[in-house]
Amino acid sequence: MRIASKVYTALIFVFLYAPIAVMILFSFNGSSSTAVLSGFSLRWYRELFSDRAAGEALLNTLWLALLSASIATVLGTLAAVALSKMKRRWLRSTHTSILNIPMMNPDIVTAVSMLMLFVFVGNLLNVASRSFLTVLIAHVTFNLPYVTLSVTPKLRQMDRNLPEAAADLGCTPLRSFFLVELPAILPGVLSGALMAFTLSLDDFIITQFTKGEGFYTLPTYIYSMTKRKVAPDMYALSTLIFLVILCLLVLSNVVQARMDRRRNPKKNPKARKKGTQH
């Protein structure tokens, strides 16, 4: 039974990561073929850094992801704190359900509804209906629930007496939040921010419907290339993005593990040794 479970797990990992491995392999291919390897080469990485349109699309993608993740992290954290302080359970569950609607909706429904809203407001105010601002609003909208869901469990795990103790020591509610509550929920905030950044980086459907003319993110730029042929330098770019996201994920897990060890010294063997020495 154990052997079967290990084989099943291995097959799952192969199924998930084999396409990424093939993409990384062909990013170092000497020719433009996607079926035949003709030797190791950094040709496509050199062409990637000389491709001005791809560089502009990458900068747009990163700038959009950073802005939307930052705004969604602030608003999502505040929403989670506000929900945790609601005393009436039915009111809290109602607000939570409403907040989760963008996450449960199919992307195409969110994209079409956002498009209709922006066109209506644009016609009403006699301004351009789609621009960078409309894409930013759309990304913040679908990122918000993920941040809230990441922060809420940390608020439940936090000792409820901490804010009261801070208030007894003379802290204002705002100062108590930054000095006591925020450090306690910081792992959830960081994981929510990372998830929002990744989702914004990856989004295609909502961006395609809400972006203006001449504005391209990396997914929409690659899609525009499919009308002809996807250049192999996109394999190189996708490889670099995968490695950056992988490094961010590892860094986030390391930081969270260290913070958990500081809060739970019993699980830290070094802290035990110091305690026994004293």
C-alpha cells in the first residue's frame, strides 16, 4: 500500500511539473524547434534581453502585480480585522460570503461584468473606458478575497487578550494594531501578499477584457504572438519568472518558519538548550 501511494504521488508530481521541465529544457535549445534539441545555447536568453516589446510587457506585468498586491494586501488585511471584530455571527458570515463572491465567480463572469461597468462609467464621465487604472481596479478586486482568507486564520489563532493588554498599558487602538496585532498576523499577511502577486502576474482573461489599447501584460503579449508563432525567447522569460516565484515561495516559507519558532520556543531545540543551561 505504501509503495502504491508513493508511486501515485510521484505520478502526480510528474504530471504537474513535466511541462515546466520541458519548457526549461527548450529554453536552452540551440534552434527554434520545439520538438528537436540541437544543443545547449543561451541564444534565447540573449534575444530576450534585446526584445524591447517583451521587456515593456514584463515591466507592465510586474508594476501591475506589485501595485495590485500592495493595495489588496492593505484592504484585505483591514477587511479581515474588521470581520474578526464583528460580534454578530450572521452579519460576519454575510459579509464574508459577499467578499468571497469574486473568488467563486468564473473569471469570464468577472471580466465581462468589469468591462460593462467600466464602459458604463466611461460613457457617463466621457472618458476612456479602459486604461491601466481599470486593469488595476480589476486585479485588486479579485485579489482581495485571497488576502482576507490568508489573514483570517491568523487572527483566530492570535490571543484575544493581547489588544486588551496593550490598551491597559496605554496604547491607542491604532498603535496597538501596529505593535501587537500586526506582528501576530504577519505570516498570513505575507502569504496573502505573495498569493495576490502571483495571481496578478498570471491573470489573462480579466486583463484582456479590461486593458486599454496598446497596453500589454506578459500573458496578453504572449497571446498576441500565438496568431503567428510563439518565439522561443518566451520560454526563457517563463523560466526566469518560474525561478523568481520559486525563490519567493522558499523565502516566504523560511521567514514564516523562523517566526513560528520564535513564538513557540518549545519547538525550537536551540531555545531548549539555552533554557536547560540557565
